[in-house]
Amino acid sequence: MTAVALLALGVAALAPLVLATQRVPRWVSQWAAPLVGLAALATAAVAGSATTPVKGFALGATLVLCAAAATTGGAPMVLAAFRIARRQPDSGADPRPEAGPLRGGRVIGLLERAAVAAAILAGWPEGIAVVLAVKSLARYPELREPHASEQFIIGTFTSVLWAIAVCGVGRALIT
């Protein structure tokens, strides 16, 4: 079962990268990566709950795959959350995608998820508060723009929740 869990974590890490390079219809590219990522994470969680704690090579593979899945897999989740938020009838938002007021969000999101994953896998969950505080202070001047605070909250919560979910599976494999 450990091999199944590690394979599923690998799929969760690689799915966004592979699906982004494929030429597929727009609706497929928008929803395939988040759905494949969620399915792979659920598979890893089920397989990981039915195994003994990993040791040796499997321990190293678990740490690397969790960090990779948390970092790369979060971007499609955030974009899906933005698409869902735009569909809400009370938002009054244009259904077409837009860049939004916050620039550099993809790179910041990657770094944020990597830092959250490192904190959780290192057994230091307080590190999440440090990451969120640093991000909030750095983004504070930009949050006055229209829709910026909404974009910030949706993106941050989705990103952090994804990283926590992935690393929760990793911690289950380790302990």
C-alpha cells in the first residue's frame, strides 16, 4: 500500500505539469488538473491509512513527493477556486478570467505552499502562521485595490489548505 500511496502522490505532483503542456479543450484543461489532483490525493490518503510507517528510501520519497505535490498541485486548486468564486451570483464579476489586482501570485503561491509543506513535514506547524504573517505584511499595501482582498483570501486559503492536506497524507505515511 505504501507504493500505491507514493505513486498517487507522484500523480498529484505531476498532473498539473503534464496537463498544462497538453493541447486539450479549454474546459478540460481548467478542470482536469484539479480533479486528477484531488483523486490522486484521496487515493494516497486511503492507501496511506492502510500501511505501516515508512522507513528508509520510502521515507525520503514521501518527503520529496509531499513537498512536490503540495507545491505544484496547489496552483490548479487555486485557479479552480477562483473560477467557482466568479460563478457566484452575488459577486457581479465578469465570467471571463482576469489577472486580478495582485501580481506575482503564482510565484508567491509556489513559495507559500513550499514553505507550508516544509513547516508541516518538519513537525513545526507554527511555521504556517509565520508564512501567512509574512505574506500578509508584504501584500498589505496592495489589498486596498478593488477585489484584491477577496482574491488574496481565496487564493491563500485554497493554497494553504491544499498544502496541509497533502502534508497530512505525508505525515500519516511517516507516523
